[in-house]
Amino acid sequence: MLAIQASGYGYNTTTMAALNSQLGVNFPKGFKSAGVYCGIKKPGLLDLALIVSETEASVAGVFTTNRACAAPVRWSRQVVAGGRARAIIANSGNANCLTGEQGERDAARMAELVAKRLGCEPTQVVVASTGVIGVLLPMNAIESGVAQVFDRLSDGDDRTTADAILTTDSASKRASLEVATPAGAVRIGAIAKGAGMIAPNMATMLAFITTDAHISPADLQACLTHVVEQTFNSITVDGDTSTNDMVVVLANGASGVELTGEALQAFETGLYEVCEYLAKRIVKDGEGASRIFEVRVSGAADHATARQIAHTIAESLLVKTAIHGGDPNWGRIIAAAGRAGAPIEVNRTRLRLQGVLVFENGQPAEYDERDLVEKMQSEEVHIALELGEGDGAARFWSSDLTTEYVKINAHYRT
Amino acid sequence: MLAIQASGYGYNTTTMAALNSQLGVNFPKGFKSAGVYCGIKKPGLLDLALIVSETEASVAGVFTTNRACAAPVRWSRQVVAGGRARAIIANSGNANCLTGEQGERDAARMAELVAKRLGCEPTQVVVASTGVIGVLLPMNAIESGVAQVFDRLSDGDDRTTADAILTTDSASKRASLEVATPAGAVRIGAIAKGAGMIAPNMATMLAFITTDAHISPADLQACLTHVVEQTFNSITVDGDTSTNDMVVVLANGASGVELTGEALQAFETGLYEVCEYLAKRIVKDGEGASRIFEVRVSGAADHATARQIAHTIAESLLVKTAIHGGDPNWGRIIAAAGRAGAPIEVNRTRLRLQGVLVFENGQPAEYDERDLVEKMQSEEVHIALELGEGDGAARFWSSDLTTEYVKINAHYRT
């Protein structure tokens, strides 16, 4: 895995158990969760999720950089700044975004409702919302929903929790893993949603992660920031960063295993595994997507340059449509790299599609076009661009652009 | 017209004759042109255009910023640096891009072939190419084509010239105008092509402009740079800046009217009219486009900020698909503005769709949804975002994103 190598992850991943996609946030010790229908979405769909740690936990988070961010994002940033939390309450179907002062009050009220039941401060409750922009939350529905969801809390199967945060996703997304660190075994569990950086007037990418590791808020934040940059921040479906994006992790220490040094590094590797799996699941579930592709850029002057070029290629409509058509249209890839705003020297650039060298020395390489076209029909396409400038490397995952994407997004509301 | 006001164009456009879309580069005195079939495209399609000034002309140009730019772009940059030129030779069907050293030699050879016939230096011949990337030019075809096109040169109808630079365009694009400046009347003529910033593995946006005004290369370049930023550089179809983009203007002085001061300003206004018309034509002809939309941003801290926000909205896939669906989905517009990387204050932001106020004071405004949906079905949609920060204003034109765009670009080669 390029990203792991490039960023210096050195931990031996064979000491980890296989990733489990049938259990999420309830896998680590000392967590309970549930999801219920409270009345925001259509009946039959779950729309309110609660995750509770039995004890106070370290909390870390990464939030959207969108300036038009939603009220729950502003609320939860404050919670994370405090470093300690007990719970995450999240609704789907309504983003509580661009809803003015009433929106701010409603986000705070969601935290209060949960805090009252737990006997903690509202500032220890993370709040997240995803759904329609510009519509006030139905607070009566939320109030009765919070009562219901507490009644359903369980440390068993967490499928309802995962389902209750979905919007246009076609499937729920869970992942969990046990990591055998030098200090002892810790567990990591997570749920995520997202099928478009903004789905049709719906927001967003959300991921909630739990762990029973004992870890300080500062260390937890450092791990999360590092991992998110290479996983959730290295995927794109349509380039539209949502107003409600949020990745939050709670670490309650219930394993009794304190993480520092090498054990902390092992934990970060495990966190990477979980986040990478979910990030790829989000791309695969991208609106209308028929296949996904990986863009690896290496040999750039530095990491930032590599990232900028990989991102531009991953978001190019012409690259995304060519991938959809199974077309080894490498001119579009070099052209996208050329407009990324970073210096590239075409004469030193080498490009491989599905492992086949298609461009070097400033001109097309010799290759078997028919063979390559066949290779491009795969479910995963790999693009590798070497710049010959330095050691900077980065990677992005993206989905193809299909007529289905256009249909979903053009005809959703009207 | 916002751009004109914002940039201080003060000239009274009523002193200009109406813009003519049936004649292009042959309208000004002292220019001849023609287009022929030389054998690059399929028989029956024109693929080689020549524009000749009877006398040496001032030349100015604006070129793609793509780092993977084509050989003819590098060649023509040098021509423009020299300030004087006699002709423009342009082929379609092959971009002569990513073609290595042979590509450089071929671009120079195109200039030599023309220069020999005109008895001028090769460095006075602008060369442009548009079409498939990564394939060497068929130079035998070009050589015989240059001989043919000289035989067809005419100062009458220039339809063949306009047609010979097209690729996926659905119609040829010409514009001409006579400007009555205080110093006397001068004429401006132009042809353009483009239907995607990069069409299916084809490049590009090209515009060639002629004028019989007497104007220095430096003044010509200043006018062109200023006008292009607000016209050809303020449109987007798919955000993919091509490797071959080029706008070049030749001013041969055949009118005997020397432009300085107010007369120069009048000329720039005329140049703006011509370029704006052609830029909008390119967007209307955007691959798969069913309607176009204008994004006006005002009240930004400065022009650059306004431009950045307008550009981000104009390129957002979610905005483009909403426009396609005739959906007044304003949350996507504010969300795109919010992620543009510029500071905006949602509470001071006002948004109008088709003149209807939909958002202010950080929350939805009251409006008649059914009436607005009806207004959104128009051929041109207008988005106006006021930020309440300062005097910066900018405007972008964009086309909607349709299933047809995806089909054109996914299934073109394979």
C-alpha cells in the first residue's frame, strides 16, 4: 500500500486479525449503540443513531472545511476541542445546514437531550446531521426519537446504528478490527456513510469510530488527522465537499491497554486499515458508479505536489468518463496532470495504466492497445504516474462518471 | 453587463454596428483566408485553415497554462513574443500534443511551409492544432494541404476557414463588428472553436481574431489579455483546461486608423463584444449541453475572490446537474461557494435564482417554489450571489451536465 509506505507506517499488519465488515462501533469494549426511525425520513427507514461510551472517552475529530458548514459541525468542533466525550447523536434526512440561529439552538438541544439521559454535560455529546439543506429540524420527532433510541441501546449487532446514518447509500458500511499492539490487544470499530461528497441536496460523508484503547485526546487527534488525510480525504466522487462532513473517534480505554510509542503506531496502522476500507466502500458506492480507480502519483517534488496532481486527475470529468467507457485514453490523464497547477516535465513523466507503460520520453510508448482495452474493463482501474522529480508520492481513489450519476442528481427533487 | 461595468469599460456600445455572425476573419480590410480538406479527418470534413494578412501585422496571443502544452503552443508563444506576424495556419483532427521532438519539428515545418509561400520568416507564422493527443501529424497531408489552401485564399465568405478548425462542435462560430472610434472606423473579425475544454480526446478552445486597426503589439496584447480574462477565461464546460488552447489576434493597420487613448478603449470594447459572443457560443455548444447558466458574484472582498467563488459554482457537478434538472436547488450553490477556499460569511450572503431571492440572513427566504421551478426551465439561468464584503465582482458562464455529455465522453474512442 503506497500511502502506508509513503507515510512511514512500519507496523507489521500480519499481527492484526482480518477486518470484519459485519460489526462496527459495538466491537470495542464498553460501547453501546442503536438506530431508530423518528420521523424525518419516510416511514420504514431509520434516521436517528446513538453511540454511547459507558465511561468518558477521549475524543478526536476532523471536520469539513466548507465555510457554509452546518450547525452540528460547529457544535461538535467545540466538543472535540474539549477532548472528552460520552456519546454521538446523529440524524439523517436533514442536514440542519443554512438554518440560521434556530439551527444552532436545535443542534445544542440534541446534545442536551442525550446529556440529560447520560448525566453528563451537553458539551460531551457529539452531534451530526446529514440530509436536506435549508430546512429546520423537526425537533418533536428528534425528542421522541432520543427516548426511543436509548431504549434500544445494545452492545450486540449494530446494523441499525449503521443504517440510521445513511442517505442515498445503497448499503450500510461497517468495519472492525482487533490490533495486537506490544502493549496488548485493542479493538477498533467504525460506521460510515457517503455516496457523493454531497448527494442530491443531501450531505455528506460521516464516519464514527470507537476504540477501547486508552489514549490521550492529543495522541488520538494526531493519529486521526494523519490517517484521514490518506483515506477519507483521498477519495472523491464529485469534488463537492459537503457542508456536514465529519469523522469522529471515541477512545474509552475499556481494554485497559495504554498506547504510547510502538503500540500507538500499531494502533494508527489499524485505524488506517479500518478507514481505508470504509473510504473505498464510499467510492464504490459513489452515486451511479460502475467502477472505481486509483491514481498513484510518485516521483513528485514533494507530497503536496503529488497530492495536488493525483487529486486533479481523480476529479477530471474527462478521466472519469474515459474510465467509465473502459477507454485507455491516457492523453486525458497527462492533460489533467498538466493543468494541476504544479510544475511537471513531460519529458521525464512516465504513465502506466493497469501496469502497462503507455507514455514516456515525451511521447507514446509501444503497447498492445487491444490487450490494454481488455484490462481496462476491470472493476478497479489503476493509474500510476511517475514524475521523475523527487520523492513525493500520493494516492487518490475515485469513481467513474456515469449517466446514472447525472440522472440521480438532476432529477432528485423535481 | 457586469463584467464591463466591473472592469471599467465606459465606451458607449451604441456607436457600434450590430455584431454579424455570418462573417469572421475576412471582415477587416487586408485579410484573406480559406479552409480545405487535407486528409487528417474523414473525407468531406475540412481540417486545415489559413488566415493571411496582406502586410505584416501586430500580433498578440493568450495561451493555455497547461504544463503538458502542445508543440504548436510552444511555437506560437515565440511568434507572439516577436510582436509581428503574417499568418495563422491551423489544423483540426490532430493536436500535435505529447508527440516529443518530432512534434516540435512538425510544428516548425508547418510555419516554414507557409512562410515560404509568403516570403516571410517562419517566426512570423502562428501555428495551431486541435484534435487527438499523442499521434504524430501526417506531414504529407499537411504539405499538400498548405499548397491547396493557398490556391483557395479569398477575402469573401470565410465559412470554410471557420469550419476547418472545428472538432466536436455542432456549428461553426464566426463574429464580426465595425467599431466607430474617435480616430475613425476599424473592423474586428473572429472565428472560434470549442465544445468542451477538451472534447473527447480532442482539444480545445481556439479563437483567431483579425482587425484592420493600427495598434502596437504591446497595446494589442494588453487589450487581449484584459478581454480574454472576462470572456474566454470566464467560461467552463467541464473544467478540463486543454493542452492546446490559444487565442491570437492579428492587427494589420489596413484601415489606416491608429488607436491610442479613447479610440483604443473603444476598440477594446468592440473586442470584448466579439469575444463575449463567441465565448457564450462555445458554452451553448458545450458537449451535451441543454441550457447554459451565468454565475454572478458581487460584494466580494476583491475581484480575485469573486472570480474564485464564481468559478467553483460554475464547475460544481451538483450545480450543473441541478440546472439540467431545472431544479432551484440553492443549497448546492451556497455549499459550492462555501468550499471555494475563500472566506464567506453565510449570514451576510444573499442568493438570487432567476431574480428571485432564495437565501438571506443565514436562512431560506420566502418565495413561491412553484413559480421559481417554472422560471428555472429557461434556456439561460441566472445565479446572483451577493457576499456583502466589499466591491469585488466577477462572472462565469457554464453549461449544464447531461447524460449526453457522459455518453459523448465515455464512448468516443472505444
